[in-house]
Amino acid sequence: MSPTQEAAPNAYGTPLKGTPLVIMTAAIAFATFMEVLDLTIVNVSVPTIAGSLGVSPEEGTWAISSYALASAIMQPLTGWIARRFGEVRTFTTSVLLFVVFSGLCGLSTSMPMLVFFRLMQGMVSGPMVPLSLTLLFSIYPREKQGVALGLWAMTVVIAPIFGPVLGGYITDNMHWSWIFLINIPVGLAAGLLTLTLMRGRESKTFKVPIDIVGLVLLAAGVGSLQFMLDNGNNMDWFASPLILTLGLTALVCLSFLIVWELTDRHPVVDLRLFKSRNFSIGVLSLTVGMFCFFGINVVYPLWLQTTLGYTAEWAGLATAPVGLLAVVLSPLVGKNLHRMDLRMAVSFAFIVFAWTSFWFAGFSTDSTFWQLVEPRIVQGIAIAFFFIPLNQIIIAGLRPDQIASASGLANFFRTLASSVSTAVTVTLWQHRAEYHHAVLAEQVSLGNPGAVAYIDKVHALGLHGPPTFGLIDLIVSKEAYTLAVNDVFWLFGWLFIVIIPLVWLARPPFNAAAGAGMH
């Protein structure tokens, strides 16, 4: 292919080439990585931050939930904001404000102060990930947009995995404020480079009326739902009047939001995108797939720390290898996207996810570090074949001016799936652990020769009376939580298999994102 052909305008305008293309790609990738990283980097640092600011760990979790709450509300608004103010202006403003509020988070001296700035940080970050994909498409030639999608998917999927590792390292070796302060140089560089290289490439803007009703319903509905999911497990779910009220508020507001947005002339969230068969199937497959994938990533390090005694840093190191093959394969999958049947690629990903989930389900309390890491490495193969083809299916058949809205909605459902998965997975794990503990405890009796033999060994070590039963209960609990985590892994494995037929309801051709705009 000649250089002239490579530089041919795509549906977004004239693509960049050479050094400016490389620099702009790096700027967008770092900005995206920074935003997604902040969803998980605080998780392992909550006890340290809470102790430093003089509050309980439960109150410390507000530093996580406030960010997720604001980000989830803003993601579906991306399309409307970008149409009103321009894609480049919205992205750069989002990045630079993110830097400002990251700095203020790092300088916080009280928990209310930190929670407020995390809320603002999440609010301004909402458009960053959806618009990063739109801007990448605008700078790449049409035939190389698969590579752009691969690079984008790699940063979005890998960042949450490395968050706990980096957060654990900073917490153990530096002051917790550096979790936020490291965003400043990265964000400033990304924002200023974008302003420089994207000058004169602003998208068309439209002065559309503000859908106040839709905005209020979205904020109330998503806010109530996110708060319910974040706090439901600690408050015993619907036994709590607060959680019940939040659930009903979310149900009513989101139901009215759907009706309102489908009938309003200038909806703040473009739900009409769901009229596209591929968008609907792609988003549904992404939501279910992320529910399972994120659930594994939540319960796996939790089990390592609470049951096997791993430190936060070592749990992160056992979790992170899933990114190794994903980093290598994502650009290759993106580059060869046009040669694949995307439904086959996603099906392959779900099969690998299922296989590794069943592999996880064989873990025991005696599993070594390397035995735990092996399936994580293999799982990285599935990430590349899952996220990139699915995002291509989602945007296939859409006009270029719909990509920001589509990406915003898809990212909202990805975030929502992650929140729901966290709540459901932890609750299910604890309930199954209680069940297994009861079953195992029944076997600890004088009528069980194995139990009697073990008690005799404990007595031989010099332990008698309550200490003996305390030790046995500790062992029973450890085995119960391991059996429970195995149950969770089995469930996710079967869910991955069950959703494979759903992917085949998508209808080819799966043209490049811009393709549909050129029919």
C-alpha cells in the first residue's frame, strides 16, 4: 500500500502519520490508562488511608465508591457533552481537570475532603475513556483503525489489573498521597500534547437544549444504584431500609429515564443506539462477560489475602500476570481484525475464560504461587480476543458522529457490570463459605476417625481445651472459604459458556467504525 493511500482521509478527517501519530497515540493511551487505573489503585490502600485520616476502613471505602459513582453517571453523558462542546475540547478539559482534582486528592487532610475531591475527580473523568477511542479513530487511517482499537482495549482492560499492584507498592513504600500525585505529570503531558497535536481538528458542535429531566433521572437512578451496590453487602442488603429505599429509587428513576430518553427530541443519553442489532448484542455480551471477568478479579486477590495470608503486594503480583499475554496479543488482534469472524474470536475468548475459570476452581489451600499464576497467564489470551472484537461489533454499523455516544454507553455498562459483579461475587462467596463451614464443622466429631486423629496430633503439640478448637475452627474456615471460591469460579466458567450463543446473534459485516458512516 502506498503512502498516499495510507494517508487517505477517513470518515473523521485526515489522519496523522509518522511521529505526531506515535506521540498522539501515546498521549491518549496514557490518559486512558491513568483514568481507568484510578478505579482500582485505591482499593488496597483503603486501610492505610483510613488510618492516616482517622476514620474506620468502612468509611475509607467512600474514597472508592465516590469516584465510581461520579464516573458512572458521567459516562453516558459523553455523547451529549462532546456534541455540545467538541470532542477534542471535552477530552483535553477532562484530562486537565482530572490532574487538578488528583492533586487536591493527594493534598487532602480529612476523609470528607478526600471523598469530595474523589467525587469531582470521577465526575470530570467520565468522558475520558469513551472519547479516547473516538480521538484514536480520528488520527488513524481507516484500514488501521483495528490497530487503534487494539491499543485502546489494551489500556482499558490492563489498567484495572495493575492498579492494585501499583497501589500496594506505593502504600508499602511511600506516602499514600502519591497514589494521586503520580497522575499530575502523566495527565499534564497527555493534555498538553493533545492540545498541541489536535489543534484545528475539533469536531462539529451543536447547541442542543439541556435535557434537565433526563439529567436528573440519570443522576438519581445511577447514583442510587451505585451506592446500593457499594454498600449493600455491609448493610445486609434489603434487610436495610436505606438499601431498600435506594433500590426502589434506582428502579423508578431508571425506568422513567428509559421512557423519557426514547421520547425526548434531544435526549441526554442516546438510547436509540439500541435499535442497532450489533450494538445491542455487543453491549449485552460485554456486560455479561465483564460481570464474570471482573468477578474473578475481585474474589481472587481477596481470597489470597484473607484466606492464604498473602500481603496486598503479593496478591497484586499473583493477579497481574493476566496482563502479560494481553499486552502482547492486543495489537496483533487489532491489526488482523478485518481477517477474523469476530463472533468466532469472541467465542474463542469465552472458551478460554471458561477453561481458566474451571482451572481456578481446582485451587486448594496448598496451591503454590506459581500454580496460582499459571492460569492467570493463560487467561491473558482471552482478554485480547474478548474486548477488541466485541468493541468492534458494538460500533459496527454506526455513523462516526455516534461513536462517542456509543462508547460512552458501552463503558457505562462495563462499569455497571463491574459494580454489580463486585457486590454479587463477594456476597455469594461469603454465603457459600458459611454453607461449607457448617458442612465441614459437622464432620468434626468424636465419631469421625479422621477428626479424632487430627485432634490427637494437636494434643501432641501441647494444645488442649479452647486453643484446640480455635485452631480447628481456623482450619475449617480456611477450607470453607477455599471451597466457596471454587464454587464462584465454577459458576463463572459455566456463565462464559452459556453466553457464547448470544454472540452469534450479531450480524456481519463488522466494518470499521467509520465504515457505516460512508454507506
